[in-house]
Amino acid sequence: MKLLEKLSIQPVNSGACFGPQGWIDDASAKKLTSFNPSTGEAIAEVQLCDRGTYDEVIGQSVQSFQSWRSVPAPKRGSLIRDLGNALRENLEPLGELVALEMGKIRAEGIGEVQEMIDICDFAVGLSRQLCGSTMHSERPGHRMYEQWHPLGPVGIISAFNFPVAVWSWNAALAAVCGNTMVWKPSPLTPLTAVATQHICNSVMADHGVSGLFCLTVGENETVGTQILDDKRLPLISFTGSSKVGQMVASRVAGRFGKTLLELGGNNAIIVEPDANLDLAIRGIVFGAIGTAGQRCTSTRRLLVHQDCIDDVTDRLVKAYSQVTIGDPLDAATLMGPLITPQSIEAMKAAIETAKSEGGEVVCGGDVVPGKGNFVQPTIIRMPAQTDQIHHETFSPILYVIPYSDIDQAIEMQNAVPQGLSSAIFTTNLLTAERFLSATGSDCGIANVNIGTSGAEIGGAFGGEKETGGGRESGSDAWKVYMRRQTNTINWSKELPLAQGIQFGD
């Protein structure tokens, strides 16, 4: 396949474990097949890492950390700058591979690689700004300050829906902070990880570095378990469901490790009567059907004031009728497939449950016949927030629910256990500020007059409650990849004690 050849991936039996000594090729290793969700056909096979191979990679990553942490941060930034440039050179083929293997449309696949480029740019600037605070000491002749040091090798466990971007959010920041990293990608999207590793290898070779970026494609029962239990990995960054994230947090905490968790989202948009509906409809449609509803920031609940709910629903039904479903590499396609046949079954079950709780399907609700995991984007009018609505279904289902006033809308918005992204459409400044206040949205992301999906690199990304509390990407998210150290220097010839304590003569 020409696309794989462009990215230096052998079409069959590609190695999928990479450490400082290079690709590990084991003809006897188990194979993992990557499938095209648009056709159900196999794309290629990769070799799986086993426990022994994993241990070899981690050991070498630990060794590489000993030298990488001593490289000046701006020098680390120069490597990430070159990684960003290498990604620019591979923007289209890597983005198209994301579309092929994951199923998101080509524009979104290329947009995901653009996110990788953007976080590299951010990290380059950050490499000269890993700043600590200075404090005034209560003791004369003393100076206090804090500084930040690298943690060590970082384990990154990524999800299928953003198979490369979320890895880069972690990897670019962790690298300039002085850490090495070991990546376990989703078994549903191994080829994008192998392609990204090839790009990293070229950059590392240019800089005479080895072991900065390592890859372990393996089964959850083997490699996944080892990463969680491995004391050599002081931080585990995990992206996935809230249920699995709870297990990850507990297991890593049991060895006193740290976790960065990006878990489930059950995101709502509130539409006020004074909203600009032209803006609102565009934001809702992209939020609900972008990536076929398989983003953690996808819009799942639409809370609409009772005075305009009929108008909003009618407009959405009309907009949904214009959505083209099909091959994600076709420029005319707006929605690709779900990732697996099991995802289709989960969507069908959610629709039936919603109907049993009083929901009315006003748009979609069916599987698209033919090859691939294609479904119709679905709108369900609900009389209230029922039990089903409190659960996240990774599919293009939008629940439309009425409310009577803004206080009720915010209460409904916050009533679910997840707390990732939220939005409101209103032209009233007071309402907007109410939504953004301490008594408004309880989510990590709160937007006004834009949808729930489509975060920028500059801001910290993450959420509260069952979303895990982690923060990645911009702002001061870099601090999670470092350890804080408080330093006190006595430049006097005396030894006064803190709090005025007197001890001896």
C-alpha cells in the first residue's frame, strides 16, 4: 500500500516494538491485525511485544534517561523543533493514515497531525520557560526558591480516537522537561503509532539521541499490565474510559506512582432563547457528529430552552439530512465509520434504552447497509435527563432535552458524573458570565458561543469528576511531567532556625 510505504511501514509483519537499540524483530511473536473500519478489511499486521521485549525496552529507556535529563532544556527544545518540522513534511500521509485506520474524515486526520505540530511549537518555547518561583525567607541571610526536575521515563497509554495527537501532547512536553517515554498505543490503531515512531527515529538519529521515544505495541494483559505496575515509570498518562481509568489510578497509586488521567466525557451544550441559532447549529452538528461521535469532547446532550426547542430540533434534522456518510478519505464525506462492529451494537443498545425511557428518535437511528461500520447520526428527543443520558456512549447520538430557566439548565449540565467539556450559546453577557462562574459549569472546559469539541493547544485540556482531573497540552500542564524541589540557601554566617526556634546556646 503506497500510503504505508510513504511512511516507511512494511505492509506486512511490521515490527511494533522500538527501543534505543532499534526495531525488535521477532518472527515468532504474536501478530496484531489492523482493520479498516470503512470496509472491515485488513490493512496490515504488526508484531506484538511480549513481557521480555517490553522489559528490554523499559530497561534501555531508563538508561537513556540518565543522559537526556542532563541535556539543557533549550537543547531538548531544538530536537522537538525538528520533530515538528518532520511532522510538517509528513502532514498529509500521516493524516490520511489516521483517516484510513481510525475512520475519521481526512480533514480531521490532517487536523490531528496539525495538533502534533502545534504542540511541538508550544514545547519549543516552553523549553526556555520551565520557571520556578522565588520566595522571601523569614530568616536573615537566606534565599528560598523552587526548581523543577525531570521525573524519569513516562508511560503513555493512548486511545484509538486520537491515535497520534494525544501521544504528542504528552511526548513533546515530557521530552523538553527532560524525560524519556514509552508509548503503548491502542491495539485498534497500531499503524499510526508505527508510522509516528519512524518519524521520531529519523529525528533522534539526526540529533545523536537514542531511547527518547520508545514504542511497545502489546496486549493489555501483558504490556498494559506491566506498564501500570512498573516502578521504573514514575508517571503513567492514560487516555480511555472512566471505568478503566479508575483501575489504572488505583493500580498505579498502589506503587506510589503518579497518573495523568483523561477519561470519559458526557458533554452538554445549553441553547438560550437569545442564542444566535446559525452559530449554534453549526457548533452542535460538528460537536455531535465529528469523528462519528467518538471524541471525548463530543456533544452528547443538548439542553434547549423550552421556548425554542422545536425550532432548534427542526433545524438540526435539516442539517443532519445534508451530512454525507462514507469513505473518510473522500473530500465530500463529513462522517466516517465507527471504529468496530461492537461500537455499532453499543449504539443500538443505547437507542433502545433511550426509547424505553420515553425518548423519541426524530432523526437517524439505523445502521447504514453495506461494508464498514457506518451508522446514521441520531437525534433523540427526551422528556428529561433519564438514567441512560448519564452514561457515555461513544457514537453519534444527540439527546435533546428541554429546560425552563438557566439555573435549571446549569443544574442539568452538572448532574452527570463526567466533567470534561461544556458550552452555552447566548448573546446575553450576564448569562454567559453566570455559566462561567464558580456556580456555573463544573467542567474543565467551558465555552461560550462555540461547541464542546475542538480545543486549542494553548490551553490546558482535561476535566473533573469521572473525567479524571488530568491536564494536558497548554498552560502549565508541563508541571505534571516534573518534580518540584524547594531550595533554601544560607549565605550568612549564622544558623537561625525557622519559626524563631531556639535550640541550645
